[in-house]
Amino acid sequence: MNSVVLIGRLARDPEVRYSANQNAVASFTLAVDRSFARSGEERGADFIRCVAFGKQAEFVERYFYKGKLMALQGRIQTGSYQNKDGQTVYTRDVVADRVEFVGPKEEGRGAAPGRNEGYSNAPRANDGVPEGFQALEDDDDIPF
């Protein structure tokens, strides 16, 4: 089984290019915090190369930018190529099958800065309390 789940922040804006058949390819790096720190040191992060294709790539290009928190589900893919000096370079990337927003919606923010607007933070008809459930007045009413 080859399955990866990551939550992290983009280390820089995604780079998007298009293949010969006009398929979008987004390359980006996620900074994923480590869950531990050595005594006397700050907790570090791993910088993980990721790639998304097609609609996922277009989604990443439109809504994500440096510093934005992202959840990603995908798989590890290895490969190799010959560089201009004739040396073999080995690669390891996470191929994103699914990308999602993490955290609260940002007020007044839609698409990534400088990109086409279109994502709306406006409430949808199905937002709110589902039928058959009672809304809680405050967090003190939560039984756990």
C-alpha cells in the first residue's frame, strides 16, 4: 500500500506548467512540522516536494499560495533522470490525489492573491444546523 496524508504550509507559491496535451501540472513544497524536538531545540519541519495534475493542479494554482495551510492525500512516486552532466538524479515526490483547505475560512479572501477570484466565503443554502439537530448556544453546552 502506498498512501500519504500530509498537513502543512506551502513553502512558496506553486509553479504550474502545462504538458503538450494541455494537462496542468502543479509543483509545490509543503513544510510539515515535526511532532518532536530535541532537548533545547525548536521543533523542525520537513520540506516535502509535491506534484498535482489536471483539476487538482488547477485548484492548487487558484487557491493556494506561500504560507497557506493545506491537507493533501496522495502517494509517493520515485523516479530518475540524467542531468546535463550525465549524472543520474533520483527523485521522490508525493503525487497529490486530493487537496483540501485546512482551518477557518479567511474573511474577504477568495482565490490566491493576484489570481482569478471566484471562491466565495458567502454562506450556502446548506450551511447551518442540519435538520433534526439543535443548535448549541455556546461551547459550555458541549458534553465533552
